[in-house]
Amino acid sequence: MTPVWRRELRRISLLLIITFALDYFTGLHGWSVVAVLVCYIGWNMLQLSRLYRWLASGQIDSLPSSYGIWGSVFAETRRLQNRSLKHQQKLQAIINRIQDSTAALQDAVLMVDSHGNLEWWNQAAQRFLGLKSPVDVGQPITNLIRDPSFKAYFDQADYSDPLTMASPVNKHIHLQFNITQFGRRDRLMLVHDVTRLKQLEQMRKDFVANVSHELRTPLTVLAGYIETMDMNSDILPERWQRMLKQMGSQSLRMEAIIKDLLTLSRLETSAKEHPAQVQIQPLLEQIAADARALSQGRGHTITLSTEGPVALLGYTDELRSAFSNLAFNAVKYTPDGGHIELIWREREGRAEFCVKDDGVGIADHHIPRLTERFYRADPSRSKETGGTGLGLAIVKHVLLRHDGELYIESTPGKGSCFCCHFNAQSVITELAS
Ligand code: ADP
């Protein structure tokens, strides 16, 4: 028992003893005890009501004072109150510090509640997104940033990939949005200015496109002369003839690389406009015929099976380039007499084009990197087959432009399967007349 309670009990006991003695000597038959108890209860009720009134008033400064057990209750309450006040001040200081530091950030930070309404943002958000304080507080974020790509991104459940788009207030500023969910579907948005990166990326694309373009003409001239000299090489010594042959094959390789680099540049830079219905049957028949021509004399069995959607929404030349890269790779990397299947089919509402072979296969650790430019699983074999190392990069970019994806499965020594998946929006089941 605490000393406060001991003192209180002693006080009550003394009071009762005095009251009983008074009662005994005055012959009041217990009335004085009743009167003292009523007073005691009344006094306690009064203290309780003072405490309640103080709590209800919310005026933290004017805590009443008392004595006895109530004096201790009031003192204890004041102590707790001071402690919570100190905690509050500490928390407020931390919040102020966090707000000051986020306000000073170069990146924009925005807090959006579970209903998609804007709660708080920093100065950079004002600059990048044109938000106005305080009028925009509580407004739906999709009303303030009206770009359809932002709305689609914000409404989706998965934010694992960032969104890059032009700033709504200045189209020369490119912004990257990252959203993190916390609490009950509240969202924290980080917006980073990627204009410089975009410019560098554009410079890289322009540089590669320009270099490829500039190299094409002189290389065509050189290749032409080499071919002419090769045709009349009988008069030259044998050593020179060998050198000419090598120069001829290397210039053809360089031409192929430049052609593929230009194709990649076009895929990266040209706008996605006016997609057409690409009929699958004739396209794949042509590719199968070209693959057979490439395999000539090597005894491959090349089969084509087509069932499912008749057409895809997209660009014929690009799809031809992607599909033939896969088919020609199968021919290149399958030993003579091997089997190659070109398959077009429907799977769960989407369409897929797969090229299966029983060729050399690819080790697992190469697979994630195959679509990188100039990446080769087996550089010496690639050189033998005359590959540019850009074929699968082209496939990847073509699929990106058709909202498709490339899936690769392979077992070394057993063969590979390259599949292009196209989602339902790109699939056409009946040709428009
Ligand atoms: P390349 O012009 O060298 O063939 P690609 O980009 O088309 O370049 O292919 C990248 C690499 O992927 C190739 O160098 C090869 O190692 C591997 N590869 C592609 N297709 C196949 C296949 N069907 N079988 C085995 N390896 C393949």
C-alpha cells in the first residue's frame, strides 16, 4: 500500500473513532456517524466533480488543487500532463524538422490519403506540378494532375515501376513518379526531375543514329569496291585474294550491324502512330520460307503451325523483323538436321508466337541479359554465324511498341523456346473488311 493511502486510511479511522466516541458520550444513537459519512462522501463527490469539470474544460493550465488523497490525485495528474506535454513538444519538433528537411528537398514529396485526396506537399511539388497552397489541400490528386497516363498509373495497385512523364506546368521538364503505399492505402509520392537524364538519353540515341547514318554511305562505297575487286581477283596473288575475301565478309558484317543499329534507333525514336491490322498467316508463311532458304543444305526440319487470332494490331515491318530474328536465330544456333517449330496460338485470351528449336541451348545465367545490345551467350559461335548481337534487342523493342513481352526458356544441349506474348488489346480475331 502506498504511503498516501496509508495516511488516508489513518485519517478516516481517526475520524470514525472520534465520531463513535462523540456518539457514545452524547447518546445520538449512530446519527453522528451517518452525518460524518455523508460529509465524507459529499466531499469526495465534490473533488470528483472538480476533476471531471477540469478534464471536460480542456484548460490544461488551471488544474485544481486539494489535499489528502485528492491532493495526490491532482498532483499525479499534473505530472502525467507535464510528461505528455513534453512528449508532444518533442514530437512536434521532430515533425517540424522532417517538414523543414522535406521542404528543402530538390525532389517533390506529396502525401495522398486513402481516397486519393492531397494532404500535404513540399515546395518542389509546387514548382514541378503547379500545386497551390492551401486551396489544393483535400483535392483529388487526379483532378490536379490531369495527364491520362498519370491517372492510369495512380489508379493501378502495383507501383513497382516508376512513371515518367512531362511536367504539367512545363513540358520541357521530365518527371519520374514513384509511389509507396503505407497505412490504410495512404500513398507517399516522390517526384524526381529526370530532365537531364532524358537529355543524355536523347543525346545517346541521336549519336548512335547519326554515327550509323554517317557510316552507311562510305561503307557502301567500300563494300562496292571490294566486291568489284573480288570479282576480278583471279589476276591477284592467292594471299591477296584471301585478304579480299575477308575484307568482303567483314564489310558485310559492318553493314549488317549498321542496318540493325538504324533499325533500333527507328524503334526507339519513331512515334507509335496509326497501327494497322497485321495478318499473321501470310507473314509467318513468308518467314518460314525465308528460314528454310537460310537453312538450305543444312537439313533442318522447319514447321509452321498457326491457330488462333488472324491478326495483330501493330506494324507489319516491325513484327516481321522481330519474328524473323527469332526464326533465323533458331536456324543459326541449331546444328544441321535439327528441328525448328514456328507456332502461333492463342492462350487465355492473349496470342503468342513461339520459336522452338532443339539446338545448342543457352545457360540460365545468360538468359536475363540476352536482349542487351551486343550481348552474346557464346561470342565465338555468334561470330561464326555472322550475328550482329542486336537481333534480340530489336525483338525486345518491337515487343515494347506492341505492349508485348518476350519469354525465353532454354536448356543447354537440348534447345530453346523464345515466345512473344501479346495481350488481348492487340489481338484481332476477325479481319475488318
Ligand atoms: P546474334 O546476332 O549474336 O545472334 P542476338 O541478339 O540475336 O544476336 O542473340 C543474342 C545471343 O543469344 C546470341 O549471340 C546467342 O548466343 C543467343 N541466342 C539467340 N537465339 C538463340 C537460339 N535459338 N539458341 C541458342 N542461342 C541463342
